[in-house]
Amino acid sequence: MRRRILALVLLASSACAAAPAFGQASAVEGRVGKLESEMRAVQRKVFPGGGGQYLEPEIKPATPDDTPGSPSGSPLSDLTARVNALESQLSGVTGQIETTQHRTQVLEDAFNAYKRSTDARIKALEDTAASTGGGTGSPAPIMGDADAPPPRAGGKGAGVKPPAARPGKADDVAPPTTDPARQKQLAAIERSQSGDPAEDAYLYGYRLWQAKMYPEAEAQFKLVTATYPKHKRASYAQNLLGRSYLEDGKPSLASLAFYDNYKKWPDGERAPDSLYYLGQSLVRLGKPAADVCKVYRELEDVYGAKLSDAMKADVTRAKAQSKCG
């Protein structure tokens, strides 16, 4: 009887000891499951092409050497130590990922700022390069003092200085075209036969300009002014040469053409128009308002009494846009 009672006591004590061990094992399994799910999330972040495959860690927690004669720990203690090591490693990996993401964002922001700055500098360089070639919106020519005519009180040329001459460019002749459609368009432009060759040459250039065939019109107007400089149409042709340049996106050449009309044919019928469009060209070139206003004042001082109502309205509006006093 005493032996049976002792056996029952031992059995009950072992059951009580097993219960906490079982509870601890369950807690460790829960931690392990959580770690595995978190590690898979980390692997999906770090290895997006892994296809959901779980990758074994290359570095494993160190295990104590089995030394003969030394007592070994219980399996639950070993498992708890490994779980603690995994949690520590996972925390470190998570911190590294967050640091890397922050650095990547900083690099992207710096690159975008550099790109915007570089694009702005390239645009400024392109605009400067275009100015040397007379491109659209270029900031040349410059109102040069060396080529200015001597001031004359109330006279023509008293307040306007000539634009600086550009380096030579062979653009007096329209480039030949090999485009069949453009050749057909050129052939359709009417040529007058009035008996006045200067008038006919000017009208042909005028029709080319109306058709927006600017290179051909520019060459034709130059032909008129060079061949018939004393004809009344010379002032018309020179003014339309400047307007053709302006509409063709060449404000630098346009300003030279308009100034030449005012200087060479000051009494021509289109000299006032050329002064007005000279001011417009300087605006297109981004010149200071003082230079632009000087041109409009010269126009009013020299030709004020001869200006049409439409021209006076245009000048008033242009002066307001340039904030001329």
C-alpha cells in the first residue's frame, strides 16, 4: 500500500512539472511562428524576386560546444536562446532596411534637385547659343555706341543707336529647295508684268511673304533694295524684310533690317513702321525697357505728325507694355 501511494505521489508531481513546461513550449512556438512570418515579410522586401521562397539564413546563432562531462541544457532552454537570437537579428535587419530606405529617398531628392538645376543651366546655354546665331528669342543685337550717328536735336537718328552688326552670314540668297511640294508652291506664286521691274520685284516678294515662304521672300526683298535703292518700293521692301525675319523667328536680323530702313531711307513711307517694329524686335530680344522706350520716343519725335491713328494707338499700347514714362 505504501508503495502504491508513493507511486501516485511521484506521478502527480511529474504531471505538475510537465504542465509549466508544456505552457512554455507553446509560448516559444508562438514566438517562432511570429518570427517566421516577419522574416518572410523582410525577405519579400529585400528579395522581391524570391517568389515567396523562404531562404535559410547564412549566419546561424552559435550553439555551445558539447564538452564531454559537462551537463547539456534542456531542449526548451536551447530553443528559447535561439528564438532570442532570431528576434535580435530581425530587429537589426529591420533597422538596416529603414536606414537604407531613408538614404535612398535622400539620394532621389538630391538627384531630382540636381536634374532641375542642370536643365535650367542647359536651357540658359541654349538661349545664349541661339543669340549668336539669330535664333528665336535670341538676345542680340546690341545697341552699340560706336556706330551711332551724331545726335541732332529734333533730327532723324537723334535718339536711336544702330544695332551691332553680326558676324557675316551668307543669307542674302534663299537656299534652293528640293522639296517637290515647296517647289510646286513657289511655282504657284504670281509674278507681275506691269512694266516697272522694281514694282514687279517687290510685289513678288510681297506675295512670297504673304504665303509665309520667308527664306524666299527675304532673298527677294534684298534683291529689290540692292537693285532699286532709289525706288519708292525700297523702303517697303526693307520694312517687309525685317517683318519677314521677325515672323520667321529671327528678331536679331529683324532689328538690323528695321534700323537700316530708318537710317538709309528716313523719308521712305515705311520708315515709321520700321521704327515701331524695331521696338518690337528689342522686346522679343529681351532688351532693357530703356532701349525700347528710346525707340518709341524717337518714332514720336520724328514722325509724330505723320503717324496714322492706328499707328498712334499701337505705339501707345506698346509704350504701356514696356512701362515707358
